[in-house]
Amino acid sequence: MRKIRDIFTLISIFLLGIGLLGAVLGLRYAILLNARHHLLCEVLQPGMSESEVLAILEQSGKFTMSRGEWPDGLVSLGIYFTDIKGRILYGSFRVVFSDFKYMRAVVSRGSEKPEYICDFYQPAQLVTETPKPTLIVRLPTKTPYPTLSPEEARRLIDDAQKTNLGCELPCWWGITPGKTSWEDAQAFFYLLNAKIEYWPPHYSITVFYPSSQKTALWLEIFPGENGLVESIRTESSYTMAEVLEKFGQPTQIWFYSDGVMPYSMPPNASLALLYPKQGMLFYDLYKEGEYFDNGNTLRVCAKHLAVHSFPGFYLWNGNTQKTLEQIKGYLFDDTESWRFRPLEEVTNIDIPAFTEAFSSPDSTACFLSPIDIWPYPLP
């Protein structure tokens, strides 16, 4: 009996230790998030120049940075604060400038809808007095579009989610790249009282359920200079198996992992499936994988791919051929952050075998990738 009591005592101590470790890590993470908010929303002030912001960030710690710039002084800096081992401490974030003045800070991973840390945006910042021979920025408050009643809007949203309003990809909610005008698309979303924001070179659109702050749809539309919708990036409820079953073997599959994660978190895996003739790229980001072979290998199985994370589509007119080099510029603000590699080069499976193995929702298949080719973070 004494041995049994000793065993239970050891188990209790072990479980208590795990609980305390989790609490400590959770508290540490909360402190880091609070510190980030204080830095970006209180220390940094709206209207600061890029050099002033960087000077303050440099005083706060070591970080790596990516930079994107668009017309009208719109600048986006991707900031990655790291510890002495080069690991990202509490996620990445972006600081955004309008007219080269600090405007907002957001958290965004891949296709995930941006989460505002703080926002000093004023619509007047995007209005210019002198017309330019480029695409006109239309602000929601300036265009008197009609809206539907809450009941009508809910019925339309439900129909769109169930039937895609009767159209096939690359059409999305009745909007077809290369055919639908941005003016018509804008009018459609105003019917649903959607929130439309201009984040060059695209418009970010959020559709809410009527009388609710719950999101029904989030997407980005890239208008072309001809006034037509050029392409769409949208979140999706499709699973990997559903895409493979419906559209068959992709032309290319690209794979990416962050490798060994900090704080004993499981490794992740991201996939991108290219269907150029259909004008479609399906991506599913940050799937949770598992360590295999004493931690030397990343294993990703069908059970991991079936879990909903951040799936989405990038859609364009299939009659217009797009290369992966062109597409990745629409998926990431900074194309240097594209770290995907061809599936067959970094795993033990090729495209035909992957398509066959993972097309069924009942699949139990897995594939492997050496963990040492995915240093975290990549240079």
C-alpha cells in the first residue's frame, strides 16, 4: 500500500508541476502581450515618422524586419522581436504608416483576418485633393448605396454560404474575377452593410451577421486598372480533403513549417495547392503536426489536416495564366516572407501520392519532413 501511495504522490507532484509550468508560461505570455500593447499604442504616437518609430523599437530589443511600400506614403513594416536564441517571443506584428505617418498596429498571420492592436486611422488620411490617373479610392461614407433589412441580409448571407450564390470557383459569392466590376462588387457588399477598408493594393471586406458582431465572411478584393475585380483572397470552410476530391490533382503543392517551436509547442505545417487552369490557389496554414523519430522528423497526418485552422482561396480569372511568383505577392505583404518549398523536395511524398492519400475524409495517411531543414525562424 505504501508503494501505491508513493506512486500516487509522485503522479500528483508531477501533475502539479505541469500545472504550475503552464500557469507560469501563460502569465509570461500575458505580460509580453501587455508590454507589446504599451509599446505600440502608448509609447508610439500617431503621426510619428518611420525613422522615429524604428528608433523607439530599436531601444526596446532585438528584432528582424520586412518592409512593403505603396503609393501615397503607405508603408507596412513586419516586426519580429526575438530572444537571444533568435526565437520569436510573442508572435509577429505590423506597424502601418499612411502618408509616411504612423497609423496602426496589427497582428496578421498569412490569410488570417488582421487583428488590431491599436488603430489611429482617420479616413481623411486616405483622401487626396489632386486626382491621380489611378484607381479611385471610394470610402464607404461617400457612396450612397442602399442596404437590405436585417432579415433580408441574413437570408442572403445564408444562401451565399450554402450555395455560393449559384456560381463555381473562381467565382465567390457571385463575384467573378475578370468579369465582375469593382463597382458592382462594392454595391453588393454595401447591401449587406459590410465594413470596407482600403489597404493598398486591396480592399478588406468584413460581412457581419445582422444585429451581431459575429463575422459571416472576410475577404480581400484586388481591383484592376480596368475597373474589374482582378482577384480575390478569402477565408473558406473547405477542408483539404474536399478540395482534393472536388478538383483533383493540383499542378503544384507547396509546403512550409516553422520547425521546432518555442515553449514546447507542437510543430506546425502549411500547405498551398495550385490549380492554374481553374484560377485557384487553396492554402491551409498553421496545421498542428507532431514530432516523430525522437524529434528529428515532422509528421503530418490526415487527422491534422482535418482540423480547421486558416484555410482560404486566392482566386483569379482562369483564362489569365498566373505564376506562383505573381501569386505570392498577393498572399503576403512582403514576398520575401514566402518560405514554402515544393512538397516533393522536402517531404517523403509526391503530388500524385498526396492527392490519392488525402482525398478521402476517412484517410489515416501521414507524410514526413526532416525537422532540421525548418529552422525557427527562417533567415
